[in-house]
Amino acid sequence: MMRLPIQNTFIDALTADIETSNEPRKVFDAVYSFVMPTVPKAPRVLHVNNDLANKIGIPIEAVESEAFLNVFSGKTIYPNTKPFAMCYGGHQFGVWAGQLGDGRAINLFELETNQEKVTLQLKGAGKTPYSRSADGLAVLRSSVREYLCAEAMHHLGVPTTRSLSLITSGNEVLRDVMYNGNPAYEKGAIVCRVASSFIRFGNFEIFASRNDIKNLRALADFTIKAYFPEIKSAGKKKYLDFFEQVMHSSRKMIVEWQRVGFVHGVMNTDNMSIHGITIDYGPYGWLEDYNPNWTPNTTDASQHRYAFGNQPQMALWNLYQLANALYPLINETEDLEVLLQSYETLYEQDFIAMMRKKMGLLTAIESDQELIYQLLHQLQNIETDYTIFFRLLAQVQVTDAPTEAIAKINEAFYDTTLLKNKVLNNWETWFTNYLNRLQFETSTQEQRMQTMNQSNPKYVLRNYMAQLAIEKADAGDYSLIEQFFVVLQNPYEEQLEQQQWFAKRPDWARTKIGCSQLSCSS
């Protein structure tokens, strides 16, 4: 058996559900419920993140053992641990949904190594008291998407959960992919996710909604002590300081999403981490052409609540709900309101600073904001690949004429025949302004290019790439999972041997389910 540095601080400190059945039910007066994972029929390891395993104290010989397969598929329970599912609520698409909880996730245990504490959680390991009418399982399709995307985000520098392992269960799982009355059996799978913790805004909301101040305070106190040791204040100030840190980390996470073109798809409060990290990779997507109104989630197709351009405001909306949940511990609104009212100004400052780096503007000039928003408007006038445009922009030199600059980013346009008349004139005007602005830079072309290439990835997990990996995996070929896993570890490097993945979305992917349309079905 693997020897792991196990911790159980969460379950030791907080109140457990007195019932021990996995059967779905309402859970009151408890922060979590003990659960047993569903034993998989014939588990098989498809992929393991060896670097992460080593980082959290799991040696390579353990990764290759049967014990690893058994523990991280849910087949066996690691000694002296008690798997659990957390109780939480949430606002879903702006509406209070009541109790939600870990319906498809089971927390195994905590590890503490090298002064780092992490929680390991299985997604798709079976029914819990919070599964409602679902089975608590996950399919290979959604598991491949989560496994690859979490690691892609990490290497892009975006705060996120991590992926330790991807294991097929051997079970067939019934799913209706588009919720259109056409269910079909798919291969079951389990992902082991790793994060400091999986505590969400909704963990606090459920207790506030029930006026369960005892568990609300206990959870807040535990969270601050365990994960925010730098907070030394007491009384209501402690909870204000906690909220302020969550607000700042959430804001910074959103700036990173906007930088790389990531669309979460389902920013409900139960999908917002108190650590300011990206969690719950469901119907997410990556911008192909720049379209701030785009959302990959078919459930949000009419409302576009969680579209790319709305993500900053949705994070603020969610923070208001967290503030409401913490209010019973503070009993004053003024300080919370001051913090919340600072969000938009701080976000705008961070966003402009981020965009300057993407555009190679290493010095700050007041007119930069206008130039940035002019560009974002231009990107919508003709279908333009977000990732490719900014990566190629680094090749533009201050000595170029506007026509030469446009030629250098020409590959980013999906239909160059549209680049004429007013559209072309507008691009020439923008590049004239941009090239004039570069005249004020004191940095060299090499310095500017280096900054831009560190801000603008060459490779992201494009929606069609994930779908290709899924289709091959369904056929028993896992080579693309490994290939993408490797490519996405160095997204800012040229990797010329992988040039085929630095390409616009192919036409076949425009309307294909899994590439442009996704649901929460997993």
C-alpha cells in the first residue's frame, strides 16, 4: 500500500451528517456527509500526471501500483481516511437553488507535504446524499475535458484545480448529452482533482439561508485558520479580511480568464472557489473568434448570462451573494459595500494592465485604454481568431507600415475576402494608431516580443481539439490525450513540431456538438 502523509483536518474540525447513507436527501445541521464511493466494475488507468503526483508526495512506484488504481478509482478506501461529500447551496443562473452539494464529487483526504496542503477529490465516483436524482457518475467525454483543461489552465498561469489521474470505470453510464430526449450509454470515468480545498461560495450560502449561524461561523473560522493564516485580525474584521482576500483572488482569476480567452460556461455561486481558482470544468469553452457574447453552454443559449464578456460582472454578482452569506458574522453592511464598490475600478485597472502586456505596451499612457477598446471593437468587425491574432501581433514592428502589420496578422482572419473597403480601412486606421503608440515605447522589439509571447499563448485546448481526443479515446486510442497533455505543458513555447494545433477552428467544428455546443451532462 502507498504510504501517504494523510491529513483529515476538515472532517476533524467540522460537523458531520449523523446519517451515513449515500442516498440523496436533505442534509441539515452538518457541513458534510461521510460517503462510500461506488465500486467500479473494471477500473483502468488511462493517464497519470506524474509531475503533480511527485509534487504532492506520491512516488512514481506508487503511481504504477494496483493500490493507486484502487484508491483513485474509488475501489478501495485508503487506511485511516473517511471519504466525504460537502453540503452547499448556490445561485444557479441567478436563482437560489437551495441545497446542492457534492453530487458527483467525493473528497478522499488531505495531503500535507513540503508545507503545502491539498485535498484530493474524485469526480464521478458515485452517488452521494447530494446527488438529487442523478447517479453521481461521470463519463469519459466530460472526464477527458476536465483532465486536460485543468492542466492546460495551470500551465497557462491561470489559477485552477489540478488533475492527478484519469481512470475508466468499466461501467456504462446513461447520459442525454443535449437534454433532447436521446439518452445513450457512454463509457464511465473518474478524475482525481487536486486543490487546496474545494470550499465554495455556496458552502457559506447554505448555512446563511438556513440561519444556521453555528455552522456558518465554524466553517468560516476553519477556512480562515486552515487556508488564510496571514489573517491575524479578530471579530468581524477577520471575516471582512477574509472576504476581501476572496474578492481580490476572484478578480485576478477572471482577468486571467479574459487574457487567454477562457469561458467557464456555468459561473453559478456553487462553482466559485474561495481560493480564487477555476473549478468545475463542465460546459466550458475557448474563444475561437473574438465574440464577447459567446457562451458554450446550451443551457445559457438564450440568456447569455455567462458569456465571455459578462464574466467580470458575474464574478461581482457572485461576490455579492458571498457577502450576503457572511453578513450574519459581520452585522454591518458599510465595510462590505466599500469593498464591493471597489471591484469594478480594480478590475478595470488589472484588465488594462493585462491588455497592455498582450499588446506589447510596456509603458503606461493614459490613452492606452481607448486604443485597447478600439481593438476589441475591431476584432468583432470581421471573424478573427483571438489566440492567433495576439500571438502574431508580436511580429509587428514599429517600422512597419499599417498594410505590412495587417499582412503579419492576416492568418488570424477566418475569411480574408471580407478584409476590404470599410473593414480594411478601419483596420488600417487602428494599426496606424497602434504603430504611432509604439513610437513611445523605450523597450526593444525583442523585449516587447518576449513580453507578448509570455502573455499570449500559442497553444490552448481548443474546443475541437478536446473533441478529437474524446472521439479517439472512445475508440480505445488514448494517444491524443497524451499528445495534448504534453503540448499544453508549454503553451507559450513555439513547439514547431506541434504547429498543426496553432490553427483556426476547422469548418466541421462550427456546429458540431462538443465543439461549439456543450451541456452540463457529464
